[in-house]
Amino acid sequence: GSDLTELSTKSYTQGEGSLEECDLAVANGLGSFIKQVAEQHNLPIELNAVVSHIDVSTRPDQLVHITTQDNRSYFCKYVLLTVSLGCLKARSINFTPPLPIWKLEAIDQMGFSLLNKVYLQFPSIFWDPKLRRISVATDLFKNYFCIPETRILALYIAGSVARELEKKSDKEIIEQVVESLRRIYPLMSNPIKWLVTRWGSDVFSYGSYSTFHVGNEVSILRELARDSHENCVHWAGEHTNYEGSTGYVDSAFESGQREATRIQNNLKQEENKNKSEI
């Protein structure tokens, strides 16, 4: 997701954690998995509620005040922030009091990569169906992944090339991709459908996943995960998973479990303290 010149040789493999290699495709997309979990546990999820401000200035006497872009208000004892590192770098959410310097430094220093995908669906398979990957000797579009039992090719584009391509229209990108493929398949048909991702300009992401850039130490993950505002604001997300991998779905899930346990323990301590004072 980043250019090689940006990556840390020293810390390059630190984000892999101890996970065994395992890639799975979720039927109907990850959204279907999240929806099922929410329905199974009857979770009160508010859709279309984009948070713009978190006010912790009234704690511990009063609740944390959360404001959305459309001026709705929510109040709670604790906040668990799971937005992407890209959104944190873009300062998408304002804080009162402001974030501490050590947190801002960790946010700004940690690397955040961009990986976009181009999916092409063709009227028929013109490549050898036994292939899993097609490689083309070009500067930009080198590797195409064959989706088994489909008429679809997937192309991954990373780093500065991905950032530059986001400035172009889908039509311009597809024309370049097809031109590249025609070097080895001159008689191929044009794609009938396509999908081009633009994670770098997505306001809920501003990138794809965290990476260790030059100068980054593993300890930076603990600073990204460290709670702020006197233990009121907790932090999760793949970029905070200092006990395992970073950059994966598993990473985000594990970090959420970690912080949920911490908040649960805090609530139990408050409950026990209140009982002892009665």
C-alpha cells in the first residue's frame, strides 16, 4: 500500500503479529457479517450519524457530549473511537479539550497506506481458466488476479500510483487497464462492468491500512491505543493492535475486544466503588 522508499526495513514485518496466514472471502461482503452480528445481539446502531465533536470537558461530573454533523447530541460515560488512522490524520473529529500532544504525534508519525482495486467483468473468459494471476510487463498495471469461477479480473494499485490514479475518471482508468491487458491478449473483448475503489478520497477512510514508515517503532502502536482525556476516550482500530497484527480485519476486531474489556472493567470498578460508599 506504500512505496518501498517510505517503508521501514526495521519494522516492516512487525505488523504481521503471530497470525497464521488465512485469507477468507465473506459471502455478500463484510457488511453482511456486521449486519448479522448487530441483529443477533440487538445492538442500537445509529446510521447516518457522522460524529464531528467530542466534548469531555464536563467529566467526571457529567457525561461525555458527542455531537454529529447534523447537530444531534449523544451522551455517554465512555467513548470508544474506532475511526481509521486516515480520519485521525485529517482531523475529522474535533475534541474538547484538544487531543494531547503525545497522541497527535503518534497519529501524524504512523504510516498510512493506500491500496485501491479495479475489478473488471468480461462477457467471457479469454484467459487460461487454470491461471490464478496474469502478469504484464508494464510500468503501472503489472498483476491481474483471476477470480475463480467468474469472468472477473482484479487489479491492485498501491502507493503514489494509486493516489495519482484517483485524480482520473473511471473511464480513463479502465482505458489504461484495457490497453495494458491487450499487450498479451490483443483480441480480448472490452469489459462489460467495472468497479474502481478510491479509498484515498473516501471521507470515512482517507486511505486503506496502517504501515510502519521509516522511523516508526512498534511502540507507536501503544501510544495510538493509549486512552486519553483521563480514561474517558478509548481507542481501537487496526492501527492500535499492539498485541497482534495491524492492517487486517482481525487486527481491528481484536483491538475492539481489548478496549471493550477495558471499558467493562472500568464500569465494574465504578459500580463496586458506589456500593462501598453506600
